[in-house]
Amino acid sequence: MRSEFKYVRTDSLQECLDFLSAHGLETEIMAGGTDLMISLRGGSLSPKFVLDISRLQEIRSIEKYRDFIKIGSNLTYSELINDTLLARTFPALHVAMGCVGSQQIRNVGTLGGNIANSSPAADSVPGMMIHEAEIMIQKADSTRIEKLEKLIVGPYSNTLTPDELITGILLRPVESNFKQSYRRIARRKSLSIARVNAAVLGSLNDSGCIEELRISVGSVAPTPLRMRQAENSIKGLRPEFKILQEASELVAKQIIDLVGARHSTEYKRPAIAGLVLKCLEDVLLDQN
Ligand SMILES: Cc1cc2nc3c(=O)[nH]c(=O)nc-3n(C[C@H](O)[C@H](O)[C@H](O)COP(=O)(O)OP(=O)(O)OC[C@H]3O[C@@H](n4cnc5c(N)ncnc54)[C@H](O)[C@@H]3O)c2cc1C
């Protein structure tokens, strides 16, 4: 069933936040609309207002903010992918954004929408989690900054309240000796949701041992996750194939322990381990 709603567009961020303050409970925010339109068409959402934020210029820039690079939540994937600073600084996220949907979806879809939709399979989230992303969230009279890992609390569920708007994504750049990788398994190359996705970031010290390592896995648990136990299990060690293999198997074991064994476990366990292993190899075995 199609829902009837009033379309609203505001000219400034403050007007938008004031509108949410007054009508947030009966409003759905629309950025690119790629997720929202499906819910409106399908009738799973029937708001009184749809608030179009796509033209808000204040949340369409990339700038330095404290130790972070702040990405305006309203920039589209296509705009972000074409930004050379982002491509150079966040290569795993860059690859991840290129995997989203199709060119048409990337031309309108936004990172803010991907985060707020909070799908377990969101392509961008592992790529942001390895940069310990923090999310800037504003309402009419205040701003809060929440870690992405804490913001998403379950499938399609997060801590945003109806009067809040994601305005920026804060990503901490890493030194040039870090390497990054993003990989996914999906039915097809485009227009296909990831069955498993993973992002890895790491560096070696002067002795060739693993100094820093961050692993994030998506699509296989209620939310994308950082895999700290596996990270810590091999930090300080020389990155030999066998230990990378053990760490990837630990990731798969932890995921299966978390979600419980299912009919798909036979496929999922080697798929998770294999994908994480490839990312670890990209990052730790190819350090030229
Ligand atoms: C055909 C198709 C293929 C797709 N393929 C992929 C894929 O491969 N990988 C993937 O990760 N996703 C995929 N998606 C999902 C979607 O494109 C992404 O999640 C996209 O990033 C959503 O962004 P948007 O701007 O279109 O969000 P919208 O649809 O506008 O909004 C999504 C949700 O977020 C809320 N919202 C939007 N912006 C904000 C904000 N700034 N603050 C607070 N709340 C906000 C909206 O109210 C809504 O609930 C696909 C979608 C389609 C239709």
C-alpha cells in the first residue's frame, strides 16, 4: 500500500533541525531516497511528512575537523568516490563505496543514509569502522558525537532519535605506512547486497612484525563488527601465512559463536575466514 505524505524541503540546516524538533515523530528524513522510497512504496513506513535534505549545502563538504577528516553526510557516493583526498586517505572505504548498488544508486545515495539505515550488510560501515569513525549528530539546540560502533545497535536499528540528523562522518586518517583492504562476497558484481564483507587496516613495525591491526566484518551478524580478539591475537607477530589463517579462522569462529550455528554455517564459516584472510594478505603480506 502506498502512503500519503506531505513533501517538505527546507533551505537551511537550522530550519531542517527546527522542523525535526517540532515534527520528528511523524517525519521521515530523505537524503538520496534509495532506501526510503522502497519503504514508502511498500507501505512499511507511512509518515505524515517526508523531509528532503538532499539540497542542504551545509552538510555537503569535506573538511578538517580536529584530528579527523569530516565528510558531510549529504555527499553522494559518486561525489565521494571522485574526491582524490578521500581515495588516497581511505582506500578501503573508497573501494567499498564503489561496490554500492549501481552508478544510478551511487549518484544519489549517501553515507548518512547508509549509516541511518543501519543494514547489517551496509558496504560503507566496515570501511568506516577501521578508521574508528565517529558520527556527528545534530538537533535544533545541540550536537553530539557518537562512535559508529555504538550508534548501530541492531539490524536497521540505531540510537538516533526522531529529532536528530546525521550531519557529518569523522574519520581519523592513518600514517602512510598503513595498508588497507576491502573485499566482499556477493551473488553478482553490481546491484547485489554483500553476503560477507570485510575491511582490514594494518601496519608493520621496523622489525617486520604486526604493529597495528583493525578488522571489521559485515553482513554476517546483526551489526557490522570490529573483531578485536582476532586483531590482538596476532599483533606483535611476524605476518606469516599460517598466523593470518589462524586469525581469520578466529574471526569466523567468533561470528558463528555469536549468531549460533544455522543451516548456512557450513558455507558461512569458510566464506568469512577466506574473505578475511584475503584482506589480511592484502594488508600484511604485500607491504612493498
Ligand atoms: C537497487 C539498490 C541497490 C543497493 N545496493 C546497496 C549495496 O550494494 N550496498 C549498500 O550498502 N547499500 C545498498 N543499497 C542501499 C542504499 O542505496 C544505501 O543504504 C544508501 O547509502 C542510502 O542512502 P540514501 O541517501 O539513499 O538514504 P535514504 O534512502 O534517503 O535514507 C535511508 C534512511 O536513512 C535516514 N536518513 C538519511 N539521511 C539521514 C541523515 N543525514 N540523518 C538521519 N537520518 C537519515 C532516512 O530517514 C531513512 O530512514 C541499495 C539500494 C537499492 C535501491
